Amino acid sequence: MGADDRCPCGGGRYGACCGPLHAGAPAVTAEALMRSRYSAFALGLGPYLLATWAAATRPRELEVDDGLEWRRLQIVDTARGGPDDGEGVVEFRAAHRSAAGAGVLHERSRFAREAGRWVYLDGDLLD
């Protein structure tokens, strides 16, 4: 994906949005990390997803489903997760399509700082 292409998370151009995070820059907020993880799922960046997962809850391996097309991200709510916070919550809806049809993943995700960087802890599926 080029720097001028639209970012999968809908936050602008990839080179100014999730691209720098995928290249190793730290996320400033929990929402920024959540958006970059959505984009990583859309782009099939499994190693990035594992690297941004809290050590205590990280799976040993992760297979990104190539048959799932992530179509749209909607941020529903955020709680804390700012530049000076140590934890945060992001509720989102992520629309997807596969051979089985269309669907929406609705999750309330928890994030925390680990070694000074935001990481994904876990989430509760909603709906």
C-alpha cells in the first residue's frame, strides 16, 4: 500500500495514518493503536498484530483470514486511552465480507501501556 493510498481505517492517507505505526512508530492513543490494528487485519499484517498484543494475553501464533475483506471501521466510543493515560477502552464496529456473506464485528477492546507503548489486552464481543 502506498503512502498516498486511503488508509483502511478511514483516517486519511495511509502514509500519515496507520503506515508509520506499521513501520514501528508508537501509537499516541489507544484509538490510534486500535485503528492501526484494524488496518493490519485488512492488510494481512499478522506480525504487527502480534507485536501490538499484550504479552500476557498474546496468542502464540495468529493466522489472518485472507478470505475476509474488511470494509469499514466505525469508532463507537472511547474511554481514557489518551497520551497521558495508562489504560483505555475503544468500542468499535468493523464491517466485513467473505464468501459466507457480510457481517459486523462489534467489540469493546481494552488497551494498556506496556514498556511505554500502547498494546491490545483483550475485548468483549457485543451484539
